[in-house]
Amino acid sequence: MEHHADFAIPLAQTLVVETDHQRPNGDGTIAGPVLALGWWVDKPGDPPREGPPTGTLYLVADESQPRPVWVTQGRLTSFRLEP
């Protein structure tokens, strides 16, 4: 399942992450600077979500991909802040 965010905020500082989220072509994992943090809102009356909660979503700009990718917080394997 591809994740999406109902709401997102841009980051004021450069956060670079590595993940265990496989690239669609199978060549490595998604990694790069985070453009925004996102989250979703369950609509009233919607059935409960299945599976574990995903928490915060990270919009990662992996330059090998045609567009940024939403990655769940549980898929992060490392991070660093850049000045």
C-alpha cells in the first residue's frame, strides 16, 4: 500500500534519512532529504484501520525516483541533520 498524508508541514532544517523501504525497481532502498512531515486524520464513522499504526510519515526526496515518496516512521533506519 502506498501511504499518503492528509496534512503535511515542510521542514525548516535539512533532515536526511535512510530507510528499509525498497525502491520499486528493487535496486536498494529509499533514502534522501525529507521535504515534509505528514499525518492523516480518520474521518468520523470510518472503520478502524487494520494493522499497526504508521505514525508520522516522511516525504523523502530520493533522486533515483521520479517523485518524492511517503515513508512511515517505522521504516527509518538512520537520520542526520545538516546545517
